[in-house]
Amino acid sequence: MDVDTDGSRLVLRDDVPSHCERAASEDLEKTASNVQPASLSEGLRATCAGRGVYAWSGSHYVRDLDAGEGPWRPLACRGPR
């Protein structure tokens, strides 16, 4: 996570590039082979979906939809729900 020095903006990103994509791929394989229940995928997907740029809006941070592409893009692979 990176925060501007004045706190006006923060960026949530993978600690390692493409970490969410690799984790999602492994998750998909484990779920497909019944090594783990599909319900565990929800936490992974929610965490990775939270990646992005956020701007301070007076009392809380809101996602900056105009921030463009980056390491916070949605996961490409989709598993069973």
C-alpha cells in the first residue's frame, strides 16, 4: 500500500507483481479438483478486487475510477461460484 504524504490518495496493490493472478489460478485448480471448498475463493477474490487507487473524500477513501490501468486491475481468471 502506498499513501501520498498528505493522505489524499492511497494505492492498494500486490506486494509482488501479478500475485493475485497467480493465487487465483492456484485457487481455481484447487477448487476444480475439490481440494478446497469454493467458499474459500470469495475471500481471495474480495481481497484482490480491493486493489486500486482511492482518494480521500472528507471522511473516508473512495475508489478513484479515473485512475486507469495498473496492477489493481480485476482478476482475469474466474473460478466457480
